[in-house]
Amino acid sequence: MSSHYHQQFMNTPMYAYDVPSAGLESIDDGLYRSLSPTSQVAYHNDRQAVWPNGGYQSNGAGYLDQNQMAYPPQSGILEQQPTFGIIPSETDNASSQISTGSSSYSSTPRNPKFMVAAAAAAAAANAPLSHKPLQLNNPRDFTSAPSRTVYLGNIPPSLEVRELLDHVRSGVVEDVRILREKMCAFISFLDESSALLFHSDAILKRLNIGGRDIKVGWGKPTPIDPVVTAAVTNDGATRNVYIGRLNTDRDLAPQFGADPKDSIATEEKLRADLDFYGEIESVKIIVEKGIAFVHFSSIFSATKVVSTLATVNPYYSNKKIFYGKDRCAFVTKTQQHNAAQFLGLQPGMEHLVQYTDRDFISNTLLQQSAAAAAIATAAGGANNLGNRTIYLGNLPKDVKIEEICNAVRGGLLQSIKLLTDRHVCFVTFIDPTAAAQLYAMTSLHGLTIHNKRCKIGWGKHSGALSNALALAVSHGASRNIYLGNIDFKADSEREVPVFTEQTLRKLFEEYGEVEQINFLPERSCCFVNFTNISNAILAIDKIKSKEQFKDLKINFGKDRCGNVPRQYR
């Protein structure tokens, strides 16, 4: 690390500001001080060598057996273990007891430019805390798993399987078990790579369910049932059972080969008929197609349905019955965007990621998570893991929030708040990896607005993204609203035109602060950008009922802050 960056971070306390602190008499009350390398805190961090195990005290767990919950962790295995990122040399050997010796993933970063930037920024930010060099390429830490089963502790007592699996988007699930009396659950995946991706993602994003911080650890390694292995190999078995030719509507039944005389297939009927085979996680019926998807809590239960249902229950004798895709294995738009960012794909090319191999995507996301975790903890300490808020200071006096959004790149924004009287801004991303990427790049290359170099740091911890908001984002939500099919010529002839900046601002600011309105008359459309994604979600729901917008195409647009940074195009 060059002396320039070492000196910069040694002399400038730049992180852990929060919004309340900006209103105090002394802004120093709201920031973490840079530490002397000889201080006790620095010594403690130095012993932990960049990756602070203490960061897992609130949501980390050891190596647990779902059948022996009362027993302590196995001998020789650390009580608190890092799962990816950097580990201290004194724990290397101990940690290897639960790591496989090889991995299907390459230890070489697929985007070396970003990884170098991430490593450099993390090392610079950590300079006051540790003398040890930063080592980001340690495949054993974040590219191998001791098990395909993930342990989750401190779960809500009333947690249902469906609610739990709403948080899983990493691969095919083989089995789910919830032990409510012990307030824990075990999720077994078909392969270790899927388990590792979920494990790392849950820790990085601080998995929270029902207002509880979930402890994350590894379950005991167990072999897959031979029946399940055979079904997966031969038929591509999953937990999801597809049933076709159902009579979901008597008028439509002939169109998809169903018997109109059959009783109507409802969720209640399907649950009653199939509950015998095992716990049902969810039932989805598509009425207009006469099909249903029934997710069980295990693949074993699904195999019994596919192999015996048609012969056991006459109602299903003429139905199409096979396996559907596990909903936990779908690549979400957020994952596509993150993988595309890490791979350096151009804006608008994110969809190409979904056509790549799932293992390749998992590998990419794991490397990205490792880099983000290393950056966040090195710069902001153990408790900064999963932080999504970046602080920007020393802003020009006359800066506009639109100009800040023009400069910020790397990920979708949840919100942006500019405090003009203090010349500071807080940018909260949807994903913590995007926040870490912005921190790394601006620490190295700087962020300049109006020819003035801005300070970069970490804001007060954002906490976990709510599941409702995460679900909305996975379906395309952003802080940008697209209005299409606008007749600008006809509108200009009105007594009071609607599609002008002044009028649209007045209409949309009813739902929240508007950052920018961009008109494209040649394409008969415009874009309204909010400063908070929640306001955009509210607005798009409300404006569709307004007379001025009834004939328009209305949808979410792309957040320009999610574009690839210019340095890596």
C-alpha cells in the first residue's frame, strides 16, 4: 500500500457518521476515531488480523448437529468462525478442520480490477488498526463449506417454512426442518456451493426474520438419501411438484385438457390430498392454465407424490405430474445485477447472467461477498458488516442531490439524504456489496463534485433490508418511475399542461421527495426519480388511478446509480 493512502487514512477519521450526529454541536460525537496502532483496541484488532471474528458474535454460530442440539460443538472446532474473507494466521489450522481441502471454485478473481481496488481500499482503511497485510485470495475461507446444511438459530417461535424460505435464493433446497421448541432451523441444500452462498449472504446482510437477528452456522454433514439422489440424477427432482390438466375453471377446462366434470382444484383440496406425503410449504395455482405448483419441505416427499399420486388417488389419474423448478433456485434480478456488476458487464446486459451456469453465478456472488465483507469490516470494524450506508462529506455548498446521484455508481439505491446545512450526504444502497464497492473505488480514485474532492466514509449501520422491500426489488422495483406513451404535442395544447417539470413535481412530491425528472419527447416518455425507493413504490401504486395517467404505460425504470462505474467500463 502506497504511503499516500496510508497517510490519508492515518490522518483522516472518515467513517461512522450518522444523520443525528450531523445535527450536533460537534460532529465528532458521531464518528469512530482513527486508532493508534499501539492502542488496546488496535492491538485487539491486530490479533484478529483484519477479519474480526467478534463480528459474528451477534449472528454467528458454530458447527451444530440438528439431532444433538444439547451437545457442545465438536472438539477442535472454533466456537466463532469466519465463513469467508480474511482469517488470522493463528486460527488457520483450526479452521481447516471444517473446510474441504479443495473447491470447485477458482481462487482467482474474475474481475481483477475490482478485486485489486477492493483489496487496496480495505488495506488502506485498516492501516490504523492492523500491521498485517490484507489477503483477499483465501479460497478456503469463502469458497468451501464444511456441510451442505446451514443452521439458523434464534428464529421466531411461530416461523413457518414458507416464511423462512422467502429469504433463500441460492440454490435447490433438499430439506427444511424447523425445531420450534429449540428456536432453530436447518436448511439442507443439494450441494455445498448453494449452502455456502446462502450462509455468506445471510451473514453479510445480517439475516433478520420477524424482528430477530438470526444466528448463522453450519449443520452436521449428512449424506443425501439414495432415493433422492436417484430421482435428482434421473428426473431432475426438486421439492416442487407440477400438476397439469387441473379443472381450475369449468369454462376454461377444455382448453387445457381438463375434465369439466372434475371437482374444482383449489388450494384447500390440493393440501388435503397431498398433505399425507409430507409437510407442504406452499401451493400456487394458475387458474388460466389449469396447473398448480406444490412445494414440499423436502425433495423426498415430492418424489413420493410424483411416483404414486396418479395410482393412489383416482382424481389425479389423468393429470400431468412431474417436477417443477425450486423457487429458491431462481436467479433474482438483484443477483443478476450484482453478478453483472462484479463481472463488469455493461448496463442493460444483466439479463445475460441468468443464462449462465448456476455454479458460475454462485462463484461470482461469493467472491463479491468476500470482497464486500473484507472492505466493510476492515474500514468500519466488526459491527460494520452488512452496512449499506455510505457517508459523503466536504460537499460543495451549492451541490444538488441530482448531481450527487450523477456521481454515485455501483448499485441500486434505497435512499439518499442530503443535509445542505452540513454539506454532507448519506447514501443507502439496497445491497451491502454495492456500498462496499463504492467505498473501495472512491477511496482509491476519489469522488469529485464541482472540482471538489469529497470525503468518503461509512454512515450509521443501515440494518437489514426488509423482506418486503427485498421482494419488491426482486420484481423490478426501483426509485425510478417510467411514464410511457405520452402525447407531448397534445399535452402542450392544454390550458394547463401536465407533462412539465413543474406540474409533475407537484403531483409526485405528494408521495415523497423527487430527485430528478428526465423527459425524452422523441420516445414519448419521461422518468421520475425519487430520493427513496419506498416513495416510488407508493407513487406507482397511486398514480395509476389518476385521470392524467390513465392511458400511459407506467412501470419502474432503471436506477442510473446502478450503472457500471466509469473506471471499469
